[in-house]
Amino acid sequence: MMNKKVMIITGAGLAIGLAEALIYYNLGKNSKSEKFKFQVPKGNELVKTAGIVLLTSVATAALSNIIESSLETNTTSLVTA
């Protein structure tokens, strides 16, 4: 089971990552138009984008958890030495 910190990091990463992906999507879609129009990808493209963002958010949370655990272990061993 995921701990609370991993879930928080994943959720925050998902929200920020999806917002970032939509910004990049719109920059690309509007690169040749004079007037900026906000768009959301439709169908399969939206599912792929959300899936990639979710995957990277979970990876970020897992890596953060591993690094934090490693630092806590190193700090504990230094204190008891």
C-alpha cells in the first residue's frame, strides 16, 4: 500500500504535470496562428497524455520516497555511530 507522502506527491505531480502538458500542447497548436485559442486534446490523445503524466508522477513519488528513506537511514547511522 502507498504511504500518504507518495500519494500526495503523485497527486501534486499529476495536477502540475497535466497543466504543464496542456500548456505545451497549446503552444504547439497555436504556434502558427495569430490568435491564441486554448484547446484540450480529445479522445485517445488526451488518454495518452494523462497516462504519461500519471506514470511520471508515480515515478517521481517513488524516487522521492527512495531518496528520503536513504537519507533517513544515513542520518540514523551517523547519529548512532
